Amino acid sequence: MRQTDTSDVVLPSHRIHAPWPYARLDVPALRAAGHRPHPVRQFVFKTRSRCNLACTYCYVYEMADQGWRGQPAAMSPATVARAAERIAEHAAAHGLTRVDLVLHGGEPLLTAPAELAAPVDAVRAALARTSPRTRVTATVQTNGTLLTRGRLTALAAAGIRVGVSLDGGLPAHNLRRVDHTGRPGFGAAARGLRLLARHPESYAGVLCVVDLAQDPVETYESLLDFAPPVIGLLLPLANWNTPPPGHHPPGTPYADWLLAVFERWWHDAVLRTRIRIFEEIVALLLGLPTATETLGLAPAATAVIETDGGIEQADSLKSAYEGAAATGLNVESHGFDAFLDHPGLVARQLGREALADGCRSCELVEVCGGGHYPHRYRAGEGFRQPSVYCADLQVLIRHIATALHTAAAQSAPGQPGAGPPGPTSAGQAPRRAAAS
């Protein structure tokens, strides 16, 4: 794609740090050739830019981007109202049947209980005026330490479900989750989770970052004590300049860790919880659509609204370089259609076309999708690299493909079984099994 001038929407730092896509992606040419944007469907409200914890690995506060320092501590009512109007405007223009709202931070529960639902209420009111057929789903992502009966009641009354971030179900798993004086946050988080578990209708699930220093099965089973309906196991945010801990190719320690959990989960006689990464891989192997940005080729459809009203890309990009998530757009002066033409978002809606050559020709590309976008970053080149977790993803996907194929063969008596998928059949084996 030929170079074009996109200086009106591209900050100078983008061109220096990430020539792909910011200096090499010709958005007008793409549009002229018929490539249509996908509307934003998920809106993340950064209602608070500060946190009551100081986790030592936090991508917002401890990684490359320190933009939080210049943000207001809380989103003002005026910004909330303007953002709600912009969301309703976007939903009406694109005929959206649903929008997903996420209250995020910092720590969003630093907000008083009576004000927690204000952004969701504002969006519902704006949609009622301009796009009454659009349904709203809402969640809040919290560290759990401030969950109380009052806050949970207020959230439940507004139909807002609660997701909690935790590093495992034992104090030893959470040594890096401390407050600003260094005191552990696990005790308060555990109390909040036990309260939440008594209200399953409000419980969205638990997010947990993979930590190679912890036993994988112990981590998984300890999380089960909090009865999460879903567990999200996340690879640490890392890239080619800042590799993940324990990254020593050709070893695949992250695949090994995840597969230890997978084997316990897959062979359990009773489904005790859902694990998102495994379910997404199974769905993609079977050719089913998924809504994930970490795997597969589905277009990105998320916008982040910062406390000052800035429209940003996914928070995870803050792990790459200073300003990596920034767009220069703001809800006060820009609608979300302007965001659709930002090269950073356009690149994440291109599917195969945005991937490195080796990724485009890989037999696993429909499942892997090149990996999570921030994991592809290399300074001075940008985001058109294979994932820094490429080897781990290959091992993980192939193992799950084999397990799925074996299970399908075993559930169809009289049908000829098949061995593990070979180097050219890993993505096809489960489809044949499903067809049988």
C-alpha cells in the first residue's frame, strides 16, 4: 500500500515508533478500493485514571506509556454526557442492535456507589432518544478490593456485571498486587470475590495474567474456589523489544503453562468454569465466529474514552511506546466515525492484509490471527511482525486441535479415528471431526 499523508490524525511519535501502519498504510486508497470500516461496538469508559493498588506489572502505570499522569483523576459528568451522545450518534448511523460498555480505570470502584452507573445510564438515555432499538450490555472491570454490598447493589440495579482481575486464588500468587504502601491487596480482593460469588447474576468472571513462576494447575484450581463463571487467562503484555519473562526461544513455556491447565480443564468430568482462550481456539478451529481481539481475524471494534474525553485505541497498546494508544481525537469535537479512519484502527480491521508475510501464509492463521496486536510490536518497524508468542501459540493451537479431533472421533462410534494433525492439517482436523 502506498504512503499517504495522514498527519491530521497521526501523532508524530507514531511515525517514529511504528511506520507500520502509520507511515505506510494508505487509508484513502483502501476506502477507494472498497474496503469498508466496521463500526465500533464496544466502548470502554475510563471513569478513573488512578488506582488504589500499585501492581508492579500494570501496563497502565508501569510500562512504556505514562499518559495517565496528565489525565484528570475522574471523568466529569459533562464528558460522560458528551461521550454518551457520541455513542448514540454512532449506533444510530450504523444501525447497531447492541453496544457493549465497559467501566474501567484505573480503579472504577473509586467512584461513589450512587455515581457508579452514571455512564451506563447516560448512554441508555441517549440511545432512547436516537437509537431506541439498540440494546446495552455493561460490565465493570475491577481489582475487587473495593467491592461492597452497597456497590454491588448499585451495579446490579443498573444491570452492570462485575469482572475481577486477580493473579490466582492464593496470597502467594498475588505478591505483586500491592497498594501504594506495599501492603498486599489480596485479602480485600478475596473478600470482594466471595461477596460477588454469592450473586452469580452479577458475576462476569475473573481475569488472570499467566505467571510462569506459579504452578499452573494450582493457580487454576485456586481460582475455582471463587466460583468464576469464566476465567480469562492472559499472556503478559510484551513485544519484541520487551520480551515476556522466561522468553527463551525455541522453548515454549507459556504454551506449556497453559496446556497444563487445558489438560486439567478438558478432562474434568464436570465443567467447573469456562476458560476463554481455550473456548476461542476451539471455536476458531471449528470455523465459528468469535468476538476476540487476541486471536483470529475478526476486525477490532473497540474504542476507549479517557477521563478527559480523548478517544483512544485499546489500552493494551500502552505496553508498546509512549502515546501508542493515542489518536488525537476527543468526544467533544469528534464522532466515532472519525476514529474509524484512524490508521491504528484501520490496521486492526484488515485481517490477513495487516499481517507479516510469514503469518499470512501460515496454516494456523485463521486461528492465531497473527496473535494479539500489541505482541507484534518492534520499535522502529511497528506492528507487522509475528507475535512474540508465535511459537507458544503454534504449540497451544496444535495441541487443542489434536484434543478436539480425538474427542470427536471418540464420540462417533464406528467412525475411523485419526491421529494428531500433521503440519498441513492442524486447522482442518477439527472440521473433519465435527463433520463426522
